[in-house]
Amino acid sequence: MERQRKEDAAGAGPQELFAAAVTLHRQGHYREAETRYARVLRLLPGHPSILGNLAALYQQTGRLQEAAACCREALAETPDDPLLHLNLGAIHEEEGDPAAAESCYRKTLGLDPHNAKALNNMGKILQQRGRGEEGEGCIRRALELIPDYPLALNNLGVICGGQGRHDEALVCFRRVLELEPESINALYNIAGVYNCLGRRDEAIAHLRRLLTVQPDHAPARHMLAALSGETTETAPRDYVEETFDAYAGRFDRHLTEQLQYTVPKVLQEMVAAVLGEGQQAERMLDLGCGTGLAGEAFRPLVRQLHGIDISAGMLAQAGAKHLYDLLERDDIAVWLGDCSQSYDLVIATDVFVYIGCLDPIFAALTRCATPGALLGFSVERCEEGRDYLLRPSGRYAQSPVYVERLAAEHGWTIVVHRRHGIRREEGEWIDGDLFLLRRRPDQNR
């Protein structure tokens, strides 16, 4: 406030106000900087540079819609500014809209073909959208322009690792760590590659090194627990959200073609047999709906279909299929706790692998499952003697005895229990179980 009074007393003009705003912005005084930017814009309406800076401030403070609006207003004045298109693409990427981000990056590269940052960002988006070969080409072009570009090296490592080219991935991540020894992304990613190679001690060492830099990194803590033989109750939200936002674009193809995933189809057959020929459920809830693979399988069996997921990227893919009458983004345990609607069919495919302790989920289902409702889900199997187990993959497995006990305690009857291979990894099936339960009609909500 004192600074503003001095500026007013001095009759500060646009240049002085803008310089003050930039300084405050760099120092992290976002509210004061925003006030200055707004004052300059009253003097110079629609000025692209001021709008661009204000967009960056809004993005840094999580106000993505306002950031995008500033970029669009600036582009109305200077439609051929590659930096504005690049920044708008980054905002769309953060919003979970990869198609819009890709469009912006293409505009940037049309105006500035040798923009290494745009090439890197485009490569990352293409890889996330399932076009890894094209994405790799963009990132390699960025590295031709800037050979020691840490972000591009990291993204190239991610692509190589995702294709099983682990040695190439290690070269990339090691180079990033030579350039930036405290790179959080490189430390986390190289730990993942070592885990895939069965080099658990090296994976653990890099996760511990990461946690000395950023002790509150939830995904690293989760994976450190998984690799150290600890079992936590559930995966942290950040871990699940980041995993699936990055995976969304290639999820369907990878799961069904490479991992030979058939859980939605088999569960649908189980439900259809219980419902009877030609019968439909009134309203279905797809817990952890992802990209809508279960929605595709079950849509013919239901009149209304609702989906809930934690990942914006996955929900964008599901929404594009136009299968769901309602899609919402939330943690499923939180959402179920607040649920005010009733469902006579609830499905959870490949969801409980990210929730070890299922007691809260079963308790919360009493809020929204009608008497006689069906509940179908898959789990990875752990041996009897323990309820659930966190595996080195970062996924949980539950024992059939645990599921049977939960069903009995919370008013469900097991209708069908089938042992089933959940997915193929390293040429081997992950052993699992499919359950179809019915809520006992005598249970009160």
C-alpha cells in the first residue's frame, strides 16, 4: 500500500507501473503485481505484453481460465506472436486439454519452426496422445537446436522408457542429472526405469535422493514404500492423478493391445447374465471411469451412465466418446462420501489396485447403492494371510478372503467370483479376481 501511494504521488506512468509490476511478479508478490498490471491496462487497454505477463501470473497462481482469456485477448492484437501461442498451449496442457495444446504448439511452430521449447512441448503432447514416434521426432529436433536441453532430454527418456528402450532412457536421465543434479522429474523417472529393470536398490537410492530435495513428493514416497516392502492404505492422489494424466492419450491402445486387458468385457458378460436377456439397469456408476473402456462395454446395459475419475486427462478422453450422461472429477472415496444419488449398478475396473484398504469404499457405497444393487469390480490377487499388499509396481493386491469379509460386513452377497488374468506384464499374466456382488435387500442406506 505504501509503495502504491508513492507511485501515485509521483504520478507514475505506464512504463514505471509496468516495471514495478514485473519486479513484484518476479519477487512472488502476485497480488500487488496483479494490481499494477491492471492499472497499466487501464492506461494501455489490450497491450499484448502486459496481457502476456498477466496471463503468466494467473497461470502461476492456478487461475487458468483467466490466463487463457488474457492470452486470447493479446492474440487478438498480435495474432502472429509465437510466444503467445506457446504460452496458451502450456495453459491448455495444464487444463488437461491436449488437443487444444497441440493446436497452439502447431501455430507456434508455423510462425517459428526452430522454437526448441515448442518442439519439446509438442513432442511431449504427441507422446501423451499415443503418437510416440512423431513426438520423438519433435523432441530430437529440439535437441539438435539445444543439445543440453534438460526438459527435452527428460521427455525423450520418458518416450524411450515407455517403449522398453531402457538403456536409451537411462542415458537421457543421467545427462539431465549431470546438468541439473536436483531435477525432480529426472530423479523420479530414472528410479522408474531402474525398477523396470529389476535394479531395486538403485531405484530406491534415487527416490531417497529426490526426497532430500522435495520431502513432500507424494508419488516418490509411494514408490519408495512399494519398493521397500511397506504397505500403505492407499496411493496418494498426486500419484494417481499424475500417472493417468500422462497416460490418458495412449491408455486404450496400450491396455487393450499390449496388455491384453479384457476386464470390462468379462465383467459386462457377468452382469448381463445376472440381469437376464434384454434387461437393463436403470442407473450405473462407473468408479474410476478412466477413458471410458467400461462405459463402452456397459452402455447397452444401462439407461443412465455416470462416471467419476480423478484425472482430467482421462475424463477428457471419456467425454470425447459421448457415452456418459454425467462425468465428474473427484477422488472416488470423497465423492462417494458426499453422494446423494442412487445407483443399482456400480462398476470399478482396475481401480482398487490404487486403493489398498477397501473398508472406506465399501462403507461409503451404502450411501448410493440401492437395495438389490449390483457391484462389479476387479482386484489383483495377493495370497491369503493378509488383507492387501502394496507391490513394487506401485499397485495394490487384495486377497479373496478380505473381499469376502468386506462383503459380509457391509451387506453384500457374492453372486459371481471368477479368477482372471488382469493384464500381461513382461509376458506374464498378473493374477487377479473378478467379483460381482449384490446388495442385500434388507440393508438400509
